[in-house]
Amino acid sequence: MTPEAPRQRPLLLREGDRLEWQGRNGTCRGVASLTPSGRGIVLTDGTRGIPLRDLYGSRSLRIISTNDNGKPIFDMLKKDFLVVLNIAHSPDTAGKRSPDGTLIENSWSRDICGRVAERLRGYGFEVALVQQPDRNSLDKAIISINRLTHQRTALCLSIHVNAAGNGSQWYKATGWSAYTSVGSTRADQAAHFLSRAAHGILAPKGRSIRANTPEGDSNFERDFAVLRKTACPCVLTENFFQDNRDDVAYLLSEEGREDITQLHVAGVIDYFKWLCQSNLGR
């Protein structure tokens, strides 16, 4: 049997993965394992353990074989990955609410961002929330995002609710959608995973996804400032319409809030796994 070719420097490790790297005295080999505290280590000779963090930055570190049934070792990997959740608009932004005033986009977005953050932190991710201080200070929010993500592997999600009009009357437009900046970027891959999660969670309930790709993804390209000016990949999601009566009732329900939360969490986790498997750094 031909030996499996060594893989690139791993970002995603599982218990039982066999590793190889270059040490002071030549080539070293070991097996990825977990200590009782949950921190990943590499066992070299069965008696001596090397903390994974000491090898993580080594460009020579490779996976020789993978244990697909092993428990993922995430803690050492997530430390360099940051999720930034951008709350939609500001409390004093005109409009941005349902015609009857029951749904205020900023308040709804803040609640969803909080739920997503809590869930992701429970999975071990580092999460930051950013909101523009007032309606004229979007650039300040973008500066904050760029400061947080400087020299970090990061993903920004800006969570919004769409509108067909100016908030003065009800319309029939509906559907979930995602937006990325113009051109091909990593944000396109994040939009793909978010769309896939939306199809899995929303479609079975008869909720539509505004797809625009042959694969059924929602990935509309726009020149929005939050997409264009952020240094890290950024996806803006439009979670149905605030001037559609049925959409508003759904978004304000616990079921709707949970569904929207779940799809963002699932999209982030799948994007992170893609980064790991693709061996993509900053």
C-alpha cells in the first residue's frame, strides 16, 4: 500500500491523529491527544508530552494520518479565530422598523447577536459585538471591527432585517438572503455555509431563501460600507422583511429567533471547519 502523502500544517486536529514535525534532532512523530484539562498535546514516545501550542506555529507540522472518529481538538485552534457580530444600525436610526412598530431592527439584531454570541462562546469561540454609536457613525463601528480583527483570523457577521419600503406600509416581499462585497473573497464561502444552514433550518418550514447562484446559495454582491471597508471577511445577512406581517410575527416569535440564531451559529462553525481543513491562516 502506498503511504498517504503528508498533509499541510493542520488547523483541525482530532484525537488519534498521527503527526510529524521537524525537531532539533530531526524528524519527530507523535499522536494528538487530550489532557484531562482538555488542552491538546502531542505524545512523542508515549511518555513525554509536548503542548500543542508549542508546535502549532511550526510550518513543518503535518498530519500523516487522520482518525476520523476522534474527538476534535479545538481549544488550541480557536484561540486565533475571532467572530465579530455587528449589530444592525443604531437605536436612533430613522425607520428601520415594522409599520406597526412592533419590530425595531436595532433591538431585534442586538437580541440575535447576543444569542449567537452566547451559543458560539459555549462552543469555545471568541466573540465580540460591535454597534455604531449613532446613525452617523458607521465608520466608527468599522474602525472598531478592524481594530479587533487586526492580524487575526476573523469573520464578521452583520445581522439585519430587510425592507421592501420605507416602513410606512406592509408589503409581501419575503425571504432570507446574504450579501458579500464585490469580487471573490473568503466571505463568499461564509455566505455559502450560512445559506446551507438557512436551507436546512428555514426551508423545511416553508420559509424562502432568496438564492442567486446555481447551487442555491444566497450571495448577493453589494458595495455596502460594512462589506467593503472591513479588513476581515464580512457577510451581511438580511433575515426576512420587517414590512411583511408574517415575517415580523415569525421574527418576533421564540421559534423565529431561535431559527435565525441557529443558522448563524451553524454557518460560523462550518466556515471555521472549512478554514481548518483548507489550512488557511490570516
